[in-house]
Amino acid sequence: MGSCHRFELKRESEDDNMVRRYLIPLISFIGTTLVMIGKKLQTKMSYPKHFPIESVEQRTHEVIFHFRSGKGPFRIYREGRLIYEGDDESFTDNELAAGTTYLYTIEIGSRRGMPERMKVQTSTDTAFKEPESVLKNCTQTTIISRSLVAMEWEPIEGVEEYLIYRNGKKIAKVEEPVFVDRWVRSQVEYTYGIYAKRSLVSEKDLDQPELRVTKNGKKEQNVPMEKFQMTKVLDSLEEILKPEDELYEKKEWKFLYKTFLSKNWIKNPNNQSPYRYFKGDGRGFDPLSPDYRSMAEVVVTGDGSEVRLNKDIGKTKGYGMLRKLKNEETASDKGIYLENVAVDGEKASFVLKHSVTNPLDELTVVDYQVWADLHHSGYYDITGIHEQSPDHEVYLKHGIQRSWTVLHQSEDEGMEWIDLMHWRVSNFK
């Protein structure tokens, strides 16, 4: 494999190599611990005063709706089934599965007229906190009406602000984990992105000299960061607000994850290696490209009877100082595998793990991990974590869909940094 993992420029002992090898899970564990220790208990977030829903509260086996006084009567449907009718100021839906996403339809007003309809997609809290992933543990709520989109997410400890993007354009910056978009049109499809980051180094540690490097003739602080991307893909509001069709055809899912090197040549940061350069793939993001460092494709059959992993490794070519080919090998694909595969009448889920070593230089390793829930109804919720090197691209297909849906794309930021990327993508149909 090509040079894929960020390492310090000098690595002379096996002990140092082991420390660096487990840096991803160590940093992720520290970050997750910070969240669990300092986690805010406020799972209720208020919406605009004119909004009929005051807040939505999530617990391990309950979802609680709080309504504003005098806004009823309300009818609440879960997955198309009526579960409440009345004008109380709160309703608790209990005996739910932990860490599970539910779709609610709320009709407001008398049956005689045309009731106002809203859709709410939210989840119960998780009973088990995934140690490797902050976003996997994060409860999210999205509310759709004819005139607005409201989003709420569990606060991430250490994050001071969140940047909000809509269809690729920055539209807001918020300090609290809630955003309401009133500038929406019912026939338009929207994709919202929520971006944040936090440092994993205390202010006291920033003064330590080993955190300072020389770059472009200037001294800078090489501070490890965690970056977070949460993406919500919406059908048109008009389509979402239609009554649910309980009958749906089970269709095949295809999930594709590739790592690659966009540059033509990669300089090896390991000065002790005889291979001073590796050949890159020389391409941009492209799900159809045959050039990659690694490829993992997970196929869920239409009838849900099988979850199959197809995998492949690109050949690694090592060059000397004058860029003459010295050796080429293909790494083992044993580090690419599935765990926790489960299929039932509602969904298929799996964990995809990836740890592949450069066959010509064992110091460079690329690790990533993905948690995927693919529902037969067409809903998906996929979470991942990886370092910011090399380039990563993740795609999805459902049924007879011809082109790949882009889930996540991340550019290589070089080996001198140790940033971690947490990403999560889900849709609302």
C-alpha cells in the first residue's frame, strides 16, 4: 500500500511504533471519555415559541414529546400506527428499543378541517456507548413541517461552535446544538451538514516544545484535533410529509468504501526506509475508478438473507531517491472484515473494520471503522471514523439506482498531522 498513516518523521524503535499504531483508538477513547464525563444532561431543547412542539426528550427506552399549551389536539403516529390522541401537554412513548431511530407523524388540529402535519425522526438513547465513536452515541432529532426544518443533536463536549451548511453553502454558525431553518421550500430536496472540531490537547500541554514544529519557516503548534461531520439528507418536504406507505419492496443495498492517494508521488516520511517514494493513484474522487489503495464493498441482498463483503488491495510500488522502481508488493486483505452482522425484517446492520499495512514499510498503516444500519424502507444511518490520510471516499446504492450516492469524501491532509475525522450520514424519506 501507499503511504497512508501519519507518523512522526523519525521512528527508530519498535516501542515507538506500537505507541503510534494505537494512537487512533487511544485518542478516540480519550475524546469519548470526555463526552461521557462532561455530558450535559439536558436532552431537552426548546424550539421557536410559535412551534406546537416545545421539545423532544430522549431516554434509553422512551421518547417524550412536550407540546405548547393550547396548540392541540394532537394525533401521534409511530411508523404509521396511531399511538396517541388528545390535547395533553406531554406524551411519553415507552417500551422502545434502546439506540433505535423512530419515525413519528404528528397531526395537529381538528379532524374536520385539514390538520397540520409534521414528521419527527428521532432516536432513543443508547444503552451502550460505543468507545470508538462519539457520533455513534449522539442522539439526533429532525422535525419537518411545511415551512421549516428543525434539527437538534446531542452536544459534543469541548466543541464551542457548529457550522451549518445547506446544499453545500454555509448558512449559519450556532453555539447550541440546535438549528431551525425557516427559509425552505416544500418541493426542494435539502442536504444539511453540521461541522465542528475540538482539540485533544490541554492549554497547559500546548507549551511543551515537542508540540511545536517548523513549517514554511515558521513555528506552529502541531495540535491533534478531532473533526466532526454530521449530514442529514432530506427528500423534498412535500414528499416527506405524505402519509407513510407501510408496504415497501425490499431492495438490495451496496455500500462502497475506497482509500486512495490523489497525488502521483508520495514521499515516505520514514527516513530509514530504502523506499523514498511511493506511487500514488493520481486521481480525484471517483467511485468507478480502478485505482485505489484499498476497496471494500458490502452487499446486502434484496431479500435480506445475506450480507457479503468484497474486498481488494491495490499494488504498492516503492521507489528510490531518483524515483526508480525498487520493489512492488500487494498487502494482505486480512485486516478488512465484518463484525456484528445482523439481519431482521426491518434492517441489516454491520460493522466494517479496516487495518491494512504498507507491505514495503510496516510503519504506515491505514485504519478506519464504519457502523452501518440499512433499513428495508430505504432509511440509512452510517457512522465512521478515520485519520485524515489518505483520501477516503464512501458511497451507497439502493435497489436499481444506477449512480452512487455520495456519503462521505475526505481529502488527504498529509502525514505531519494527527487529526481524526468522525462522520455520520443519515437520510429522511
